[in-house]
Amino acid sequence: MPLLKPDAGRRRFVYGPVPSRRLGYSLGVDILPYKTCSLDCVYCQLGSSGRTTCRRGAYFSVREVLAQVREALAANSKLDHVTFSGSGEPTLNTNLGRLIRAVKKMTRVPVAVLTNGTLLTRRDVRRELLAADVVVPSLDAATAALFRRINRPHRSLEAARIVEGLARFRKEFRGQLWLEVMLVKGINDTSAHVRALKKAIAAIAPDRVQLNTVVRPPAETSAGPVNARGLEKIRRALGDRTEVVVAFDENRRSPGRGDIRQAIAAMVRRRPLTAEDISASLGRHREEVLRALGRLLEAGQIRPVSHGRKIFYEPA
């Protein structure tokens, strides 16, 4: 997947709301330059950049980010979460804690953070995340070898220390901690690794463990999904707090508004989406979405990509 092209106008920090299988209608807040991450996972829906970083920075104006959040909150009365996520690892932004606290003063909508968990070894990062209502870190590998294979981390990162950081954060954090495990067929779905993973999960003690698998076009075509039977077997092995992430209920729709082509172009810059994803997020009829997609394809702004039996759309 190509790197994100700069917007013609001002940079957009807020996107959606998008339908999330875990967080309902989620207003996304993206506070990192495209593909700024400590990992370069084989399954990443943003593609591979071939580089990683653990260096934190401010990156963008806090005032501009908050102005866009405030505007989006005013335009969307029906939200389930405001979620810091998007095109990079949000804990790499040194203003994350300040932004979370400011958003919580604007709204009663819970604030969530999707993180790869790699920087929770740092006290300052753990302290900043304490302001959130929900933190969803990932843990795909419980052994050093698999961590390198599936997550392709920055050279300074170690799997054992990340587990320790997550366990420390659990003891400090009063909100909900949902641990996500992304399972890739033939890599981290073996019985031996599931046993190691179960031991790590016991040390972390999250409120939930959520099993996911590859459902969007990955960075590496060899990264395939685990089937439903395999996911269920692993769920049983990991215990009662574990759930398989289910598809979002598309019958719940948010009101549509604004220029549909502009909205679609902004959404697919963040991640590849199907026409059904876009329809559910924007609250627009599927036929209207398909017409808009056709115009964007003709203009060369997006392109289709097949994954499994679905067609996703991404920037051209």
C-alpha cells in the first residue's frame, strides 16, 4: 500500500465515526504521521514501511487537534467512544495524556486508546494513559522469536519486557483493559504458543482478551486468517475472559451528512474499507456509496484490492 498522500487542505486529525467491532460507533483521532510506529507487523492493514521508531515527539498542534475533535463532537450526537488510533502508534505522541484529559472535559463519551503496548515499559507513557477510560493494547507474541517474526519490532524492544510493562500498567490503571491478540495462520496459532500466551495473559490480568485475525489486506500476502473453528479452539484454551471479536452490527447506523466522496476519501486513507464498512459508518445507502466509489475510481483517487472474498478500497 502506498504511503499516505498529503491532504490538499488542512490535515485531518479526526475521522469517522467508523463502525468498530469492539467499540461501537467510534470517532477516531489520529495524532501521528502516517505509519509512525514501533512495529512493522506482517498483518498491518497500512502496509509495510520498512522502518520503526521508539522516539516520541509532539508532531502536531494540540490546539488544532482539539478544535477538530470539538467540531466532530458537535456534529455527531450518537457516539460510543472517542478513540485515539489511526495511522501510527498513539503513545509515540508526547501530548497524548494532555489530549485525553482535554477530550474528557469536552464530552461524557468514553475515551479509548488502541496501542501496541510496546511503550508501556515507560513510566511516563503509563502515567499518560491513566486518564483514558478504555485501553486496548495488543499482544500477538509471548516469545522473543515469534515477536520478531510477526511484529518485526524496533531493535530496542523485547517481548518479555513488554509483558512486564502491561502487567505494571494493569496494577496502576483503574479503567478497562482489553488485550487484543491478532492471530495469523501458521505463525502464532500453534498449541505451544497458545500455552505461552496464556501464561503471559495470567501475568497481565486484563479485563478481557479479544481474539482477532486478518480480515483486511495485510502488509505481507502470506499473513492469512485463522478460521472460525481455530479461533474458537484458542478461545477455549485461553479461558473465560477470552472472546472472539465479532462483526459489527450494521443495523446500527449513524446519520449521514456532508460530501460523501470527501468523507470516503478521508476514511480509506486511514485503513482499507469495503463498501459495506463505508455504508455502515456514514449511514448512507449502499447504492449511494457504490456510486461515490465509482466516481472516486474514475478520478484515480482510490483503487480496489481483493482480500479473501471481499473488495476493499484504499488510496490510489
